[in-house]
Amino acid sequence: MISEMTGAKYFSTFDAKSGFHQVQLDQESSLLTAFHTPFGVYKWNRLAFGLKDAPKAYQRRIKEEVTSQVEKCANYIDDIIVWGKTREEHDQAVRNLLEQCRKKNLTLNRQKTSIGKIELRFLGHILTDKGVKVDPQKVNSIKKMPHPNSFEQRAEKQAQLQRFIGSANYLSRFIANFSALTSPLRELMKKESEWVWTNDQEKAYQGIKQCLCEAPVLAPFDPNKDLILSVDASKDGLGAALLQEGHVIEYASSALTSAQKKYAQIEKEMLAIVFGCRRFRQYLWGRRVSVESDHKPLQYIMKKPMDELSARIQRLILKIQEFDLDVQYKPGRYLYLADTLSRAFLQSVHSANDIDSELENQILGIQKVCLPEDLLKKIQEHTYADSTCHAIKNLRNQLPEQLKPFWNVRHDLAEHDRLIMKTSKIFIPLTMRHEFLNIIHEGHQGIEKTLLKARGSVYWPQMRRDIQNYIAACDACQSSQSRPQKETIIQSPHPDYPFQECATDLFDFKGRKFIVLVDRYRRWICADPLRSNTAEFVILQLKKYFSTFGTPEKLRCDNGPPFSSNAFQLYAKSSGIALVTSSPRYPQSNGLAERAVQTVKFFLRKNEDFEKAMLHYRNTPIERGLPTPAELLMGRKLRYELPVPIMELIPKGTWTKNDL
């Protein structure tokens, strides 16, 4: 945004008054904000503060309808800025903005308006006609922070130091050697280091404050002038500087990881180019850029065919193919800025995974998975100790006997985060398969259900055989085998939405009474114990279910005393529920409820932790090719012991009637 204000001398800022509340929601969006209170269900008619997507939605709405319609104007959420190279240009832009706000009924806050300023505070920076400089208020807030040593506990000291470094890092673009100053302080942030505040740390702490007070004015970016990206790599760090006509636009530096330090020097120099391009992408993309490097072979490497380059250089070049670069050689003695930055690097900015693994993961479709940390570490340790895993890493054209089962999927396998991955599935080493079979079979579901659940999370050859053998040896499963009577199936019309039609039933288990409710649309099962099977307690429990999922149009039940009572009939009528009772002495006519009762009884009989078994049930696909009950109802999977891709935990589009 600031880069668009090149040459501007006059600035104005406006703030939308209660900005979010000025955006009216449509009916569909409004229903998504509904919430329960003791006084009923309420929903927002206007965009509410605190919603996760509210800032994004508001930014897009204001940009589309207001600021994008006015030249020399931009917004960040509810903060709007107008600029101009001359007073006339600026004033016309202000008039156009106010007229657009009037058309769109956007109310501005008079108390937070600044008009026609030649020096203006905006988003933590001071905008002037000469460039961008540090906001003194932000500097003062950093200078007045409590000293880390003023706290007693080590955790409190580290937290305060982290706050100080994080706040100062926001202004690091103004300081060329910022990383060198912070290096002694970052040593104290490591878990293995003791908290010993020496003169080096105190000197660095005070030096950062002093540098912030003397921070230079960075030149404004001019899209009409040529850009030069100056890069360099030392044995421990990377440095990059963006320049126009000899004036610095922005600085950047980074430490090398332990793996990157082992790179050949030519690979480090190429890594420096990748780092600079990615760091300054918003300036470089879509234009010709001159790259200055003190490593002459890079000039020729950039012109070579890809198949003549090493694998690592190929991966690095693939990362910058979107840029139009002209690599030029410049002796190190003239490469002042980049050389200094590479030796005074900023710690923990650039990681090995960012360059070496990200591209391969994207090509192979590897996704980050959600897994308990102790279990993840255990898999990593067993993977490292497993000889087959080491052989898989080197599997290319040769085929050892032990790797024959992996040959057909060899192109789908990749190493990621000390694991062997097949897309989003983790390869389980032989020494951990029995433990994972225990987890997968949690809930004691059948072979097909267990296999469907496993194939969504983990991978190893001949998984079906192992699951079949495990279930065949499971005492709880073998002792609870059922032989249901087969009857002719009469298919009922499928519901149009969740909990439109439900089925319920009561049953006894070990002297306790239970109620079951199952949704025909999503196969979602609810089950709870009852104090009594009288109509009063049955109605009370059903009300709890309906307050969460909504009142159904149709409820299937048997002719038992609670459901045939006057009290239950009156409750159903007053709630608008049509009761459909099963035929006497023919429970199969309420087969969905009977099957749910059977499922719940199996869980109660086989599992000590019933709720955990229900979690596994809700995360198991209903049938091959169909999603899980949780995905059908919530649009996402539920987190549990098995690895689940992060993207599958985020709600997405729900399944419709035609999909089932």
C-alpha cells in the first residue's frame, strides 16, 4: 500500500465509525451467526466484531465498493488513506472519497479524521514527502517496556524479551544490521540455554533502543524506476537489499539453518537470490529486475538448461521462475549492503523447509497433519530406526526385495518432517503397526469400517490383511458377533436436510436405561443414559438433543409406553413433530433406530470409554466413497488420536441430498 504513494506530499486519513456494524448481512450469512441464550436464539443482522472472517469480509467489501472506486485511495480494514502529489490532486481525491461514502452510506468518524497533512501517522509509520520513517510513539512504547531482568521467573523474563524483540522486529526494515544487535538476545530464547544476562545482552538491548531512535528515512518505492536486488551469502547467513537509484527501499537478512550451512557456496548464493525474491515479492513481481551478486558463476547457471543442473539448484530455480531476473556480477568489495547483511543476519527468518521441502510437498500433495505431539515424536523415532524407511528414502530405479510392495507407489512417497508420507497419510513403521491397529480398532467396528478409517490417515502395504487378522483375533468382536435376520428393504424417501427426520428408541444395558436418537440424513447418533424411561424423562432428553440440532419434522419410534403416552403425544403435537410408529412385534420397520441401538450396545460392551468409541464412530466413513457422520453434519472431521490433515479439520461445503 505504501509503495503506491510514491511522490505524494499531502495525506488524509479517515476512520469508519463502528465500521463492521455498517455492513448488513444477507439472510444466509446472518443465519451462520446464530447463538443460543437463556432467552432464545438470536442472530446478527449486521457484521459483528469478533467473528473470524469479519476483518477479511469487511476489507474486501470496503475495497470493492469504496476505495477501489477512488484514485489515490486505499484502506486497511476500517482505516482509509488518501494522498496526492499536489494539493489540488489530494483535495479532489478527498471529494471523490466522500462522495463515494455518501453513495454507499458509509459513515466516517469525525474525531479520527486528519485532512491535508504533509506528515501523517499511518499503520505504525510516519508518511512524509521524503519517504517513510519510524513512528516515535511506537519507538517510545518499545523504549518504555519493562526490562526483562525486572521479572523473577525465567518464563516471564523470556516472554518479556520475546515481546521486546517482536516489537522491535516490526521496525527492522529501517535498520541494516538489526540481526547483529539481536543475536545475543536470541541466545537466551533457546530452550537449552540458561538465563544469564551479561554485558553482551545489555549492550544489545540498549543498542536496539538507540538504533530505533536514529532509524533512517527509507526512500519511497517508485514503480517507474528500475529496481536492483542486491544479495549475498556468508557462511552463516543471507542478506538482501532493495534499491532504486542508490537509495535503499528496504533491508532483509536471515540466518542459515544447520542443513543450509552445509550447502556448497554456489548453492548458498542461489539461496540468497531466492530469499531476496520471496522477501520482496510485492516489489519484484511482474517487472524486470537486476540482481547483483558477487558470485560470477550464477550468471551462467541461470542460462543453463534445467537438466544440466544439480537437483538442489533445480529446486531453487523453480522457486523463482515467476520473476524476470537479470543476474549481474558485482565484486564483493562493491557489494556493501548485502555483504554486511549476510554477516549480520536476522535469526529465525528463513528455514530450510521453506525452500527445500515446500515445492516437493506441493507437487506430491503433502498436507500438514494434526497428531498428538508425543505420538508424532514416537513415529519419527521409529521411522528413523527402521531400515525399510531408510531404504524407501533412496528408492528410485533399483528394487531391493524388501521394497517390492512400495514399487507401484514409489512416486507418491516423500520424506517430510522426519516422516515418510504418502500424500496426507503417514507411513507407519513395522514396529508401530500393532499399536496403531489398537488405535484404529478403537470402537471395535467391522473390517470395512476400520479399513475406511485407516486409509484416510495412515499407510502401509497389505493393510487390509493386517486389519482382518487383528479383528479375527479380537475377543470382544468375536464374542459379540450378531446374526441379524434379513428382511426385504423398503426404501423411504431421503430427507432434504439434517435432522429433518429422526428415529429414536430405548434399551436396557447392564441394569441401566438408555435412549438413542439417530438422524436419517447424516447418520449422526446421540445416546445417553436415562434416570427413568417415563415420558417425562424421555421428553426432557429429546429436548436437549433438539435444542442443539433442531426440532425434526418426523420422528420414528416404537409403540412403547413412553412414546404412546398422552404426554408424549401432546409434546410432539405442540412441537410440530409427526410421529411415525413401527409395526407391533416388527422392530425392523424402525430399522435405523434398531441398528443404532445395536451399534451403541456394541460400543458399551466392548469399550471402557464409551464417548471415545462414539468419537471414532463419528470419524469413520459411513460407506466406501461417502464421508463420515461428522463431515456430513459439520462439514469437517473431528480431531482424535489418528493423524488428520489440518485442511480436513476446517469446515467446508456440506453434502447435499443429491450427493448421497
